[in-house]
Amino acid sequence: MRGTALVILAAALPLTACGTTSPEPSTTATSPPAAASTQRTPIVATTPTTPVIAAPDGVPACASGDLTVSLGQQGGAAGSIYVPIVFTNAGTAPCTLSGYPGVSLATGTPPTPIGPPAEPDTASATPQPVTLAPTQSAHAIVRYSQAGNYDCDRTPAQYLLINPPNQPTPTPQPFTAEACVKPAYLLLHVDYIKPGREI
């Protein structure tokens, strides 16, 4: 019996030595992945490149002095404001508007641009020249993304500063808004000139 007990004990020892043990819990913390940023990349204020559309033969481009500029009825959706910019031929002969107007937020006296100028919405249909007889109008829609949607230093704007397409002389129109200056987020986008006063 004594020999039998020793054999059983010897057989049990390897089983005990090979038994599994629970691993020590890891003390290394894993950082969660960084959340995706919801802010847009700041865009430095520059003069946008606007496509130049050829005017019909014999009809000159509308000069700033031939046009009156006004703002149509504003509309809003999803944090943006849509404003028709209306150009009316105040001259005595037909003239043509082609492409995209220049638009900037502005403040002060005289009005000085603040923030980046409007970026042309070139993803839409191809612009076509619009010929205006005296007293006729054309329009372009500018979209303003409200500065309150962004984490930025803001400054009040009092005007939209508007240039007819390919014309250097701007016209200020009263417009209450804010501009992002630090960072200088792009807040304005503009569509091309279309016939009529507004949509």
C-alpha cells in the first residue's frame, strides 16, 4: 500500500505544476482614439479666381457705373442665410453680365473687407452671359454660413461689399452679420449671375 500511495502522489505532482493561472491584469492604459474634428480648416483671406465668361459680340460688359446694386429677400436654412444680389442696368444701352460677382463681408467707414471673400460655387451649371436692356435686372445668390457655427474669434460686419463680375469698383450694401477672423473661416459662397431679379 505504501508503494501504491507514492506512485499516485508522483503522478499528481506534474498536474499541479502544469495548472493554469489567471494572468495579471494589465496596468497599461490605452488612450481612446481622438475624436474627429468638426471644425473646418481655416482658409486664408485671398482674392478668389473667378472664371471669365465671354460676352456676346457687340454687347459690352456692364461697368460698375451702369449698374445699381441691391439685396433681395433673405432666406435661411441649416445655419446659413441666402441673399439674392440684384444688378439692374441703369444705363441707356444694353450690357452684359457674365460669371460670378465678388462679395466680401465689410465694416467701417469707408467699408473695409473682413475675412475671406466669397468663393465661387463652380460645382453648379456652367454660367452663361446675361444681356440686360436698360432697367432689366439679373441676380446671383450668396450663401452666408453663420459665424456662430464655428469656434473662432468674431467681429461684427455691417455690409456686403459687392463687385460686379470682372469689375474693380465695389458697392456696399447694408448686411448685419459676423465674420470669423481668428481663424479666418470661409463663410461666403456665391453662385453665378442668372436672369431676373431673384429666384
